[in-house]
Amino acid sequence: MVESLPVIQHSVAATQPRSCTPAPSPVVNLPSFETVDRVGRSIIARFTSGVSPHAEADAWFDWYSHFLRAPGRQMELMALGAVLAGRFVALVAGQAVPLLKPESIDHRFQNEAWKKAPFLWWQQAFLAHEEWWRSATRPLRGMKARDAERVGFMIHQYLDAFSPSNVAWMNPEVIERTARESGANLARGMRNLLEDWVQAMAMVPAKPDPAYRVGETIAATDGKVIFRNELMELIQYSPTTPNVLAEPVLIVPAWIMKYYVLDLVPERSLVKYLVDRGMTVFMISWRNPTPADRDVALDTYRTAGVMAALSAVNAVVPNRKVHACGYCLGGTLLAIAAATMARDGDDRLKTVTLLAGQTDFSEAGELMLFVDESQVAFLEDMMWNQGVLDSSQMSAAFRALRSDDLVWSKATRNYLLGEREPMSDLMVWNADSTRLPYLMHSQYLRGLFLENRLTAGRFAVEGSVIALKDLRLPMFVVGTETDHIAPWQSVYKIHLFTDNDLTFLLTNGGHNTGIVSEPGHKGRHYDIATRHAGERYVDGSTWRSRARRRDGSWWPEWANWLAANSSDQRAKPPGMGAPYRNVVPLCPAPGTYVLQR
């Protein structure tokens, strides 16, 4: 069943100048040449991966002009440089000196040989450079704090390229491997480099790993697609228990990637975990947009996505409220949908769960560093020309956030050690990225990232402003400790904008690895605490000092919370679909949209 999608254009208020004074009429009426400008900027954007040169240059000018007029900071850096140089000379001379330590998430120097000369010297020299530049790029009085962060980020990218771990004759592991294998590792590395270069030049995707096939070994939980429109397919998973919770679970994943990060191999599938614990689970699978979808709006993802899926779930499980769960951008969308429903008196939701989903974007992490008017306009021109934001352009931005792990450490493994990293289900999913429609992404960047309208009381849906404060149903919110995309401190800020029963859980791991945290996963722990309606707000640091620390996966905690917030009665599993309401099984899971490239 295919339904046409509504297209919602930019509102007049969003596109007109904010001044109340009308612009003067032009003396001479000439045709607009703005299209020429947009085409020119879109061409430049293809070579910069969508990064605005002006945004970078402006940050450098702001920092450098203030630095030149800061003799105190200059003297401070001279003193710091002298101290670091003195310690390095003393270290080389064999004296005991305080050593600089890599950041906890920096895994480049874990080999024991880095603790011995001469490798310790290279490591300390590199860390000293990092320390000096970290001090040099601290905000100066009068400059924009974000510009200081931008310059620091760019310096960090530059320094990462020159880490001694990337240099064959400075990396003890590479030296040992080369001696042991008589250089065979370097020969393999050269072959790996040639293969990757040919693949990049030919612009063809990597060959899929036969061990991980979508619908067979991953995204393989049994179910049926019971609804389809031009934006999404809705999967209903087959029950595995004789009775189930009366209220079903609807999961709204992000459309930046495929949904099956929540349905990887069976032992790491959150979907299968819930189904095996007696829950009726529904999952949205988004279609991969093409340039023809350029005018699909952000609100269309709410209406033809969340609300259409909710109506289908209501048809299958009538007269029951729904546990709604949103992951990443899907969590943001779910919060918007839930607040809209609360405003309109729609009480079909039982609870709301947000997994690494932000509602306030004032502290949205390193992704915010280059989100300003210049950057957004530059990116918009690129998408305007292409119709979509291509997956490769998005991947480049995410790799830049963790260049030490995702670029240089990977290059060292592939090209110096001559070993390919074994594929995993999460790596296969990570390579299976999607595109984003021009209009939707433009509205998302401007309305949420740039203007932070949702928590500023200026986000309108269907002409009326919505407020998270209207949410009265219980919420379960998950943040992850080392998240570069949705920092947990940003996710935590939903406490500021709601006044309901809210359980917040902070788990170790990153944006994806923290969520894919199945029982039995080694080294997992989490902190958890509940804020009840009417209680006073506490900041994130205070919350963490009071929260309970528990070892293991957070999945059982959430499953128990869902059960505790469900009715006591159990029910027989519902049938697949609701044929009498025109919601019929169309094909086996995982469906057709997930296979689109």
C-alpha cells in the first residue's frame, strides 16, 4: 500500500529578513543572479566535503587577531614551552620527570613499548605539542568561544596526522612486526593501500562480507512488513512467547543510517531481546532518499513516519497505548511528535524512551563547531544542487570527529601492520549509510541545530508552537559516556524542559557501542536515577554523584522499566497485521527499503 506524501515548504517567516522595516524597492529591476552564486558554492562544497571555507577562515582570523593583542597569553605560552622543553631534555638525559598522559579515549600508545626509550621520547614530544596547542587555543578575552573551539579542533586534526604512531620507524609495534615478518607486513599494507585507492577512484562500494548478509545473519529477527508508504516500511516482529505485554513497543530509528543497528546478529539484537521477553515490537525502516525526494520536509517524517506507524500499530493492537522509543535523530523526532500529541490531547502513548536523542542543541558537541549561518548556507547550496546530502559526505564529517581512531589508527593497521580489521556486524551496519533530503536536512539544521527552537519555545508544528513541558507520561532517557554526536550532558538537559517521571541512564560506550550493549558484553556499566514529577532540577554532575552505579548491560533495566509501566495483564500475541483495517503483511522482514543503496 503506497500513500503519497505531503510536502511542507519553508514558512514565509523562516525565509524573510527579521527586520520590521521593509526593504527599499530596487532602482533598476535586474534578473537575479543568485543561482549562479549557489552553483558556484555547491561546486566548491564538493571539494571541501561541505565545510565552508569562510567558517574556517573566520575562526582563524578571530583567534589570531586576538592572540596578537594578548602579550600575556604569549608570555604564558613561552613559559609553558620552556617547561615542556626542559622536561623533554631531562627525560632524554635519563632523569625522572612528570610524564604527560594521553586522554583516556586515546588508544594509540597502549603498547608497553611506548613506556621505554626511545619510543617514550617520541610519545612525550607529541603529547607536549598537544598540550601546548591546547593552551594556545583556549578562548581569549573578547573572542568567540566557538571560534577557539574550532581552531582547537582543526589543530587537533593536523596534529593527529603527525602522531609518531603513524610513522613506521617510530611505532614500536610496526618495527617489531616488520622485523618478525621480514617486511611482509609492509608488502601486504601496500597491497591494501592499492586496493583502497582503486576502490576510491572507481567510486564503488566495498564488497559485502558474506558472513553478514542483511535478512540472513543480521537484521534477521523474524517478522513481516505490515505497512508501507513512500517514506517508510513498518515491521512487526513475530512473537516468541505464549503471551506478551498488553502494550506494544514502537521503535523510531534515525534515518541517517539503516534501522538494523538495533537488530544486528541475534545475540546482539535489541529487537530480539525485547521479543524474547514477551513484547510485541514494531520497527520503522526508512527509505533511502534519492534526489527526487529533495522537497521531503522534516514534518513529513513525523506525519508519514511516526504518526502513520502509530496508526498502523493501533490497528494491530487496538485499544492499547504504545511504548514509543526513538534512537538518535529518531529520538528527537519522537520528542517532537509526542509533544505535538500532548498539545492536541492525543493520549495514545504509554511511555517515551529516548536513546542518545537530543532535544536541546545548545551543547550538541563537536558537530556544532561549524554550524553557523555561513556553514549552513554553504551546506544548503551543496544539497540544493545535489538534491540530497550524500552518505559519503556525512561519513567524512563523522570520521573527522574521531580522526585518531577512525582515520589514522585504521591507516596504521591497514598499511603499516598489513592487517585488515576483522569485519563485525556493527562495522557492516556503519558502512551501510543513507542519504538525507535537501529540505528536511536544511530545516533540521536551521530549526534545531542553529536556532535551537524546540527548547526555546519557538518550534511550531502545523502552525502552533509545541512544548516538551506538556509531556506528562513517564520517560526513559539513555545517554552514552563517550558520545561525540549526542554528548550525554546535552541529552541530560531534557530534565530542564520536562516535569514528569523521568528515569535517566548513563552507560559507558559511544553513540552506537553504548546502545548496542547486550547482556554479557564485557566491561559494561551504567548509572541510573529517577526524577519524579515536581522534584527540583539537579545538574548533570550532581546527578552523576547521586546515581546508582551498576555493572552489566542496561537492556534488562529498560525491559524491567517497560514492564513496570505496563498494565498487569498479559495478552495473547496479536496477529500479524490487521487485514480488516487494510494493514496486511506485504513481505517478510527486513523488507525492501533496508536493501536500497
